[in-house]
Amino acid sequence: MKQETPVEWLTNELKNQFGFVFSNNILEKALEMEKEHIIEAYIEGKTNGMDISHPLSLTKEISAEQYYNETYKK
């Protein structure tokens, strides 16, 4: 099950509660910025101790881009 990003949640809440709709350009820019932050955090976490490449790790090795797509893309 894919997770909803905070930007998607806020957009949906504004639309549902106030009928407010973002233009596609604004929403796309916000989602792209959020994606960059999520990928940077993934890389930072991996660099600072989340070593899933250790031979005894049961977690599969994936790229930051793959992590984002598997977690947030619908």
C-alpha cells in the first residue's frame, strides 16, 4: 500500500474542506521538492548508519529513487 505524502494530504484536505484547488504547476513543484527531501533523507540515513548492505541484513538493497517510488508513487 502506497503512502500519501504530506503535500498530497494537504492538497486533499484543502480541496475537501474549502474547495481550494492548486494549479498543476504549483502542486507538481511542491511534490518534486518533497520528493527531493525524501530522497536526501534516505541517502543521509543510509550514509549515517542504516547499512542494509551488510551481509547479515535481511533487507534488500535499493536506491533512494527506488525507495521513493515504492513508498509514495501510486
